[in-house]
Amino acid sequence: MTHPFRSTPTPKHQIDRKECENYSSYLKTLKRDFNKRCGYCNDLDSHKIRSFTIDHFVPQNPKDFTHNIKPNNYFNLIYSCNYCNSAKSNKFPTKNPNIHNDGKIGFIKPTEDLYNNLFWRDGSGSIYPSEGNMLASHIVNELNLKNPIHSLMWRFERILALEEAVRVKLETNNDNDLIKLHYNLMSEVIEIVKYIFSTND
């Protein structure tokens, strides 16, 4: 069984966002813009399980080329999980801030609708490049999107969806004992997931 890479709308920067002096000031805005998800892998930022940060799409301090994009250029900032941020680092193969890729290597901004069609997921949530798409394969490798942590996060999100459906039914039954058991169960699940992710950081 295959699943779409994203089940949420393409994240978009706000056109009329006021400029901040320091790029880190955009963190809350970017979290909202990116639907509380990493722009690159689409992992959900929830329950304080993972560390999320800001990535400069065109690297702030590339090693082998220069550019004049300001560090606080809001449209160059991507809400990113720590895994994708570390994997991407200062990589920008085209070495040209105006050319993001050559069709085979490089990157595509996660805010472009085209990004949604680069990948797909299998039944366990693992991410794969679209067949025959060399650029998608390059991005999967460069961002290490095959990291099992992304599959685990996808599956945890499915647990959250099931949990919400159960919670709604419990609330209509007004069974306080079951509601308490449900709460305790989810608290244990979240603590286990937090431990799993902390040991993989």
C-alpha cells in the first residue's frame, strides 16, 4: 500500500510578514506557516517529542560560494526538524542561490507545490523518491529521508489520529473510568515515544 508524502497543504510563507532583525525571531511564525511540520520530511512537531529549528534553504555560510541573501531573509527560512537540518547543513550543489537544482542534483523549496510530488510513502511511512526522478533520489539521499525516525514519526501521528477518534467516543459516553484509563494509556505511549526519539538523537 502506498501513501502520499504529505496529507496537508503545501506550506507557504506569508507575503506581508514584517521583517525581524534576527532570523530566530521567525520561529513561531514559521511553525505556523509550515503547519507545525518539518518542511523537508513533513514530520509533525507535537508533544515536545522532537527538536525543531530553522534551516536556511540557501545556506547562511556556504563553504564553496558566496551570496548576498541576508540571514534574516524570511523567504529563505524553512521550519525544519533537527534531523533534516543536520543532514542538509551547508549543502547547495548548484553553488548558485538563483538556481536551486539542475533537474538531477540540488533542492526544491518545500514551499513549492512540486515538492509534494517528489516522494511517496509505503505502508510503514518510509519515504521513497518518485520512480525515475533523479532529483527526488538526490534529495532523499542528501537529507537522509530514509532515516527510520521519519517512519516512526509518521506511525506515531497515525496513533494520535486513532487516539482522537477514541477520545471523542469516550467523551460521548461520559465514562470517567474509561476516560482516565485512556488518558493514562496515552501518557505512557507518549513517554515511550519520547524515549525512543531521545535515544536516536
